[in-house]
Amino acid sequence: MARLLFFGALGDAMGRERALALPDGVATADALIAYLCASDPVFADAFRRTKVKLAVNESIVDPEAPIGDGDEIAFLPPFSGG
């Protein structure tokens, strides 16, 4: 199972944390986003409204980065403040 962490508007919409067994074919960050958007209209709506970076195991990654069961995947909106 992958551990999904949601922050900002995505956390408000999705809850702060979910466990997910990654389906076959979901092996990159982009594929995970596409899967979540297709399977959850709340996520799709929130994701469209927020530019998000992803971190896998506490490292910011490109959308093509590989992911797997056992990874911690964080969805990070833009941060502001001081």
C-alpha cells in the first residue's frame, strides 16, 4: 500500500491521508494523478484548481517519477507566508 498525504486545498477536499494499493499500470506520479482524477470527482475538481508538486518518500519528484506500494506520496500545493 502507498501512503498518500494531501495538503492545502487537496487535504480539505480529500482528507489528510489515505492508504492505497496501487492498481496495475499506476507506476508513475502522473499515472497516479490520472487514476485519482478518473476515480474521484472531488480530487479531479480540487486538482484542477490547485497547482501541485509531488514528493515521494520526502523528495520532490518530476511527474514521470516511478512510484510503488510502500511509498509515501505527498501532494504539495504552493506555500506562502513567512
